[in-house]
Amino acid sequence: MADLLLEVSRDTYEEEVLNSELPVLVDFWGPRCAPCLAMMPEIEKMAQEYEGKIKFCKVNCTENRRLAVELKVMALPTHLFYKGGELVGKLVGGEVTKENIVAKLEELLA
């Protein structure tokens, strides 16, 4: 299951996210972010459900502060949604619910 949720960094972001053939959800999280950790099992389940249709990536903001700043990720959790290398959606903080994520994923597939 863990390999369906690919850990990306500043060095691999362009290759794994921007150059992906599939639409991508990027989960920005932190080891001290309780909502992030609570949501992680749901994200892993979604990664299984959408396997082969949407790529799921995660960025540990504690280890990748520079990338988070470059992408203007100012709060956790933050989820960014990409299609064709373009940012097409964003959920931040309290917006990060299972229902909202599924709605955005379905938009990516539409």
C-alpha cells in the first residue's frame, strides 16, 4: 500500500508530479500535524481505489521546507491536484475532508 503513495522531494517533484502521464494528488503533510496523520490512512485507501487512474504523492514539509515555500504551501494539511503538469485544484486545512478530496479526484478524471 505504501508504494502507491510515493514520497517526493524538491529533486523529484518535477519528474514525478509535473511530468506525470496521470493526474496527480500531492499530499503535503508534517509529522506533528495531527489532521495530516489522521487523514493518511484514508489517502492510502484512495490511492488503492484510484490505482492506475490517479497518481498519489506525498511531501513531508518538515524535510522539504524549500519546496513547500516555492509552492506557497502555508498550512497543513494541503492537497494540490495536477493534470497535465498544471495545478488545477487545492484543498487547505479544514477543506481537507474525505468528501472534498473524492470530489476533486472525480473532477480530475472528468
